[in-house]
Amino acid sequence: MTPDQPRQPAPAIWFDAVHPPAPQRAHAPEPLSRERIVAAAMALADAEPHGEITMRALAARLGVRSPMALYRYVGSKHGLADLMMDEVFGLVDVRRGAGWRAALRSLGLSGWAAVQRHPWFARLAFARPPLGPNALAVYDAAFAELEPLGLPAAAVGGSVNTVLGHVFGSGLALLEENAMRARSGVVNDEQLTEAVRPYLASIAASGRYPHFSRWAADPTRLDPPPQSFEQILEWLLDGLATVGATPGAAAGAAADPAPQDCAP
């Protein structure tokens, strides 16, 4: 590849299925399988604050002498990422038959639950194409609930991606927060508050940022939490509902307003 040629993205594992390897010898302690490798990789990623793993660490967890043995099942590290991501997409649910808002709300809430369980899912969702069977089933179900509204394809995709953007953006923030806490040893909000208290006191004493200092000193500023995932999701859905009807929307859309083109 010459310097002026762009690098091609690694193909998704779905484009070229990995052929199963020959059966292991009878004396092997536990046979490898794609399912076992993916489960071990997910557990390893869950245990890492940054959610990143190496094939060498995965091989060690599985009791395999060489990481190369794993590639026969997953193709590459990118293939493993595809499989891990699609496994988590299997936890995401879209409510059917109750209108577009209920469908997108369930998409958001179940997606957020999945991200909290596996924070690395958010990073992979931005890094790899969501083309596995579980991911396609999620998109297909969401599109099915929006289809009766008669919206343009861009508006349908944009509406789903707006909700998933909230899910994955929140997930990336969670992943970075977990990594920060692991690096600093700050394990809860109370410890973080104590750690910054002297600095905030010096800022207040300087008088340089009076409005910020008054806000920071107000004990009610986080009561109730003003920006929970659920609240922001409802704001997003309110926005999708109040943009207005589009040409071609179904006649019954007035009772369940049609979301518009709001792709991230």
C-alpha cells in the first residue's frame, strides 16, 4: 500500500464466515468453540475498567498456549469484536405493537441497561458496523414500528440513530468514568466530592467565577438529578414528537406524532 492510499477498514466477520476448525484431540482439557471464546472475551472486558483486552490475555484465560489457536474460530481481533458487540445487541429489546414512542423508549432503556452491564459495548458500537444477526434484528424491529408513519428512509434511520446515539454516547462517558476512577482510586461520588473540595474553596475565595461558585455551593443542585439517562431520553422523544407531521405520514400519526429526520 502506498502512502497516499487510504487504509481499508477491516471487513466484518459476517462478510466471510470463519470455517470451523478440525475437532481438538481427545486429551484437550476443554474444547474451544466460538461461543466459549466470545463468553470469555466478554468476561475479560467486563473486568477491565477500560474494557480493552488482548488476544494473549484471552488465550491465557482460556488455558490456550497460543493466541493463534483462537483465530481459527473468530478470524481476527476485529472478528472477535464483531461477535462480542452482536452478543450484547441480543440484550437490546424493541417493544412491538404499542407505537413508535414505546418502541424507541424500549430501545433506549434496554440499550442503556446493556451498556451498563457491558460498558465496552459503546466503544465497539462506534468502531464496528452493526451487521450481525442480533443487531439487524434490533434495527428491523425498530424500523417496523416506524414504517406505518410513512416517513422517508432518512427520517426512519435518523430517529433510531438519535436514540442509539444517546445510548452509546452515555456508554462512552460511563466507560471513561470507570477508567478514570480506576486510575485515580476514586471509587464513588463522595470521594470525588472530597477530592475537589479544597480546589472549589480556592475558586470561591478568588471571586473569579462567582456564578459557578454560587451554583457549586448550592446543596440542591443535584436534587433531583437533572440529567438522568431516562430524563434525557424522554426529552429526545418529546423532540421527535413535536417537530411536526411530514408529507406522506400515515393518517393515524396524529395520535402518535411522527419523528422527523434527526440523524446525529
